[in-house]
Amino acid sequence: MRSLESILELLQRHHQRATYGAVAALVGRTPQNVMQGRPRNRLHSWVVNQDTGQPTGYSSPMVHPSLHERAEILSTEKELATWLQMYSPPS
């Protein structure tokens, strides 16, 4: 199981969005609480709502300016896991 921190770092590094559901599935949490306790900031804005493609509850200054650089949003656990392996293979 990957850590939430490592997933967030890779998403930001590669300017890639992923849904709350996809991230939650990989870290063993629910989509509703996967980002609980984390500040709303640019690093965390890569995790988005599957319907809107936007992070929930963020104002414009909190969102990374490159959020929409890529049209693709990783929306399933499998898509995210495959993407993570491509950019950060296991040691």
C-alpha cells in the first residue's frame, strides 16, 4: 500500500489529477475522509471530485494553476495504481 504523501507528491510532480475515490481505494480510506485533516492547498488540489474535476471546497487561490494542464483524470483504483507504477516503480 502506498502512502497518501507519496501519491500526492507524484500527482503534483506530473500535474495529474486523480479522484477522491481512486486515491482512497489505494490508501485504504473512504472517498469522504481521504483528505480529512489536510489543508486545502495547491499540493492537495490534485485530488478531485469525479463529476466536476475540481477539488471540493477549494477557492481559486488554493488550486494549483496547472490543475487543468492534462484533460485525463485517474478515476479508478486500477488506473491510479497503473499510473503510479509507471512513474514510480516499486524498489
